[in-house]
Amino acid sequence: MNRSINLVYFAWVRERLGRDEETIRLGEEVGTIGDVLDILKARGTAYAEVLSDSEKLRFALDQDYGTAASTIGSARELAIFPPVTGG
Amino acid sequence: MIKVEVGPADFDIGSETLDVSRQGGGAIASFVGQVRDDGNLKTLELEHYPAMTQKALQEIAETARSGWPLHAVTIIHRVGKLSVGENIVLVVTGSDHREAAIESCSFIMDRLKTVAPFWKKETRADGATKWIEARDSDRAAAEKWKK
């Protein structure tokens, strides 16, 4: 089965990756947010650097918070961003 | 009544407070957050995750309403480029008694600062820019409500 997921980036994650969103295809072996991060990190230096420290990142699957261990399932959108600083 | 608004437009504290007070009770609490003048700040830019922001604030308001007997909750958060002294965020809560109004208002701000998907970027007078980092004190403040 071919499935894809829309990735959206915010704040310094967006700036350092030089893009605000992209769509990637996911193979059968991709189960968790951590698996997606591994695919992205293998793409090049910018990704590897920005995504290296997952402690400094937050994730949301279809607009709900998740962790690197969260299952992608049928989610359509994965957001990757720094800890929030509103208010 | 729950009212949540996110956008570039400024808000009128007086009319928002009046709207909450008209929902009943006799205790209205509010918090206004503004861009702080810390010397050489030129602008503060507020970025957000549009698809998630409204939902996150709505959930915070509903959690507050399930934790305290509230007649009304209003949360307004601005986005875009703001200057020193401008309004950023407004929270107004209305209840029968002050403890519920004040505590829930404080709870909403603590939650908002740790879960609502907003990010602040500051631009200094010399043009230097920096993303503001999340503070441990904000996380600790949000944690205290879980007890």
C-alpha cells in the first residue's frame, strides 16, 4: 500500500530546513514518528542537524501532540516544531 | 459560553470583559499579555500553526470550564508582527466567586504558554533576530495544576 504524509514545520525548524511543508511517501516499515525522523535525517546535513536532538522538538499528528514513539497510523499530517512560546 | 479568537487584529479589553460579565455571575478575572519593553526590542513576531491553534485553545477553555464553575471564558491571541506595548493575549473568565475566576484565568495562561502552538521571534533595534526559547519556569507553572 502506498501512503504519504504531509510534513509541516514551524519557527526555527522551518527556517533551518528552508521550507514550511512537504509531502513524503511512507513505506510499510514506517510505523512511528521516530521512523519518519530517521528517514528525514538520512536526507542530508540540514535535516540531520535540525532533527538530531528530539528533546528540543515537539510533534503533532493531525494536530494532536505525540512523541517519537507515537504510531503514525492513518494520520495525514505530521508537524515538527520547537517547544511553544506563546502567551 | 466559550469564545476563542486567533488573528492579527487587536482586541478591546473593555468590551471583551463586558461580554463575559453579561453571561452572569459576579466575579470576572482577566489577564492581558503585552509586548514587553526590555531596552532595544524593535518588533515581536508571533507565528502559529493555524490548523492546530484554535483547537488547542478550545481544549484549554473546555478543561478550565470542567475544573471550575464558569459562566464564560474568552481567549484571544494575536499573531503577526507586534511592537512594544501592543497587546498579545487576553483571557477573561466569569464565575460566581473570585477564586474560580482568578484560578481558572491563571490556569488557562499556564496551559496556553506550554501547549498552544505559538512561537515568538524578536527583532532587535540593530536588526538581529532570535527565536525566544521556552522557559522551565513556564513548564513548572503548568505542572502545578496537575496535582
